[in-house]
Amino acid sequence: MAEPLKLSLDRTSKIPLGEQIRRDIAAGIERGVLSPGARLPSWIDLAAQLGVARGTVRVAYEKLSDAQLIVASRAEGTRVAERPATLPQRDDVPAAGSFIESYLMMTSGPSLFQMGIPAKDSFPAKVFTRIRTRSIRLETSGQPLYPDPRGELELRREIAAHLAIARGIECSPAQIIIAAGYSGGLGLALRALGCEEREVWMEDPGFHLTRRALELARMKLVAVPVDQEGMDVEAGMRLAPRASLAVLTPGQQAPLGPALSLKRRLTLLQWATSQGAWVIEDDYLSELQLQGRAAPALASLDTTGRVIHIGTFSKTINPKLRLGFVVAPPSMVERFSEVAAVLAPAPGPAVQLAIAEFIREGHYLRHLRRTKRDYSLRRDALKNCLAGYGATIEMAGLAALLRLPDGAPDLAISREALSFGLGPSPLSMWYASTANARSGLLLSVATTPVLHLDRACERLMEIIRRMSGA
């Protein structure tokens, strides 16, 4: 244990003693001071040590149990719950309010309702482990040569075949560049296109990591509003008709969920062709469409080679793989290949070969079918549970959007929820400016708990009521 757990009670504070005990223990677990399996005093013993009523400690322990931070049994007593490893403790703590602090808060966990990660229990881990072990053995036993920076040909072939069936994109393996996840693919595309100091359309609200990437690429962001038909393309043409790039999520808009309408898709492609502009399609959820068949990819309609399609296996398999891909237009294949070779080579061959075999043997499609059924059940359970509390919700892709009153501190609510093991994403941080931001919480269907869902929803609604003054 790195440091002793400190339970300091302030009896003059307005915060109840039980809540102070809960916060200190939860903080110790989150910091790693209390490791998984560590035994805690019984609530009777801890009450005696702290000089408080037994019921005070018991209530604190019940809240920690509801948040799945501790488990209690007669045989083993009260212990810290087993949890997947979180980010290691760092000496260089990011500055409060910085981008990296927000990034680490968004990606740490795991937490219930957390966005951006798939369900763990629906993945065929044993099958994939067997395949990956074999691919690692092949990698280490082969000649120590530099791999193709564009990615392994076997994987690029499988992706091309899968895209033709699942996303309607006809492309050759030569057009596909393997990248380090979506971020790696976006960085590759921005370097290859060379649009510095030019205007770029960006959805508002839109993915904050994409927004920051465009800023770091020294582009001039133009926030284009989103409605029930996706990005308002005509608004983009009014705001910045000579923009050199548009970045959007046409399949399922992030974070609001609607697909870009056919009319707007055609208008966008006509604009890009006439202006010589580029369009980056972030296909972040691929074919994980829970209602009906997934909308075809925007790139499937592109006849003039203006769309760069970026896909990823983070949402369908595991973000730890850091594996994505870019489909370059035929005219840009050489340029993308050059940038990949010198600035952004593909990840190691072993993981690529494992994914290629996983797709080739049919495991990937079977996994997607199981996952969609599982997510549909979780979605329905979450909708029913939240409706029981009178919440106003909308389904947005793989998330339930819980609307809050304007001005409600959704960022503060999400931070408070983290201490209970809940990880909703605040809607306001997806907007380009605070002036236009709307308040709300995004609850991922993928990380909606199968057990104790009602407890999790009850705790979240209690936090919302307490912090929004409702």
C-alpha cells in the first residue's frame, strides 16, 4: 500500500459524517491506496474506531457497495471489489482544467455508463487469445525485418472485403492504411492533406478530441450546427464556403445520434467536388446500429475521390488494441503511403495478423451480431429504468442522452458521479463554445450494468437532483 488510508472527519462540516467516510474510502480506492481484495474493517469496528454511530458507517458501506466499489460476505468480510487496472499513479499530475486532465478523466475507469468502450462480457476472449497467441509466435519466430508501414496485407484484404459487404465501400487493399486507432488515422489524414491555416467544418456539438486535433493541426475551426438530419451542410456553406475540409460522423452523429440525411450527403459531396475540398468520415461506430440496418458509409456514395474514410476496432473489439484504418481515395494513395512510412507507420504485425484471422474465420461477424443483441437488451432496460424516474431521455447511437435543465452543472455532476463508480459524459463539453452549450448526460449502453441497474440509476438521479437544485 503506497500510503495509509486517511479518514479525517470534520464534525463542524455541513457534509454528513457518513458521506465523509464514503468519500474518503472511495478516493482511496480510486487512487489505488486501497487495492482490489484489500480487507476493510467491519462497519461495527470502524464505527468504534471513528467514534460515530454504527448506522453512519453502515450507510457509507452500503453506498460503496451500490457503486460496486466494495463487496461484503460472511466468509471473507468486507473487501475492495476486483476492478480492471486503472491508469497508474503519476508524479506529473495534469493542470486542473487542461485538455489532458479532461482526456484522462474521460478514458480512466472502468465506470458504469462510461462512453467509448465496449462491453467486456460479450467478447469471445478465449477465441481471440488463442488467435493472438499464435500470431505473436509467428511474429517472434520470423525474420527481424521492418514490416510494411501501410499495414499487413492480410488485414488490409480482410478489411476491404468487410467494408464492401458491411459499409458499401468498394476499395482495394492498396487504398487501406492501418493506423493506431482513430486518433492515429486522423493524424495521418491531416498530415497527408496539408490543410494548415485553412478553414475546416466541424460538427457542433462534436467529438472534442477531433476538435483539439484540428486545432493542433493549425486549422481554422468553423462550428457547423447539427439537427435531426445531422450536420447542417447548407449552414456550413454559408459560414465557410471555401473551407478545405469537413470532418463529421455521418453514420451516427456523435454525440446526438442522427444519421446524415441522403439529401445532405449528396449536397456535401457536390460541395467538396466543386471546391476541391476534402471530407473526413469518422465511422466511429461502424455497423453497430441498433435500430434497423446501419446507414451506408458516406464513402460509398463518393464518385470523385473526395472522402477519406476512417474506421476503428476500438468500439467493436477493444480500445487497448489501438487499431484503426484509413481508406484513402485512389488519387491520394501514394501520398498517404509516404506519410505512413515516415511519420505514422502501422502498429506491430502480431495484433494485425490476429485481427485478420479473427475476421477471416467469421468470429468478427458473429461477435457483432451477439453484441447488437446484447446492446439492444441493455438499451431497453436503461430506457425503462430511467423512465421510471421521470427522466427525459433520447437514444443517441449507443448512448442514452439524459437532458438536464439549461444551466445545470453537467460537468460537476459527472465528476461527482465518478466517486460512485458512475461515468456519464457531460454533453456541454462536446460543444465548441459555452455560449451554445446544452446541459445533459450521455450514458453508454455498452457499459450499462446488467446487475443492479436500478441502484445505479437511482444513485445518478439522486446526484442530479442534489446538484441541479431540482
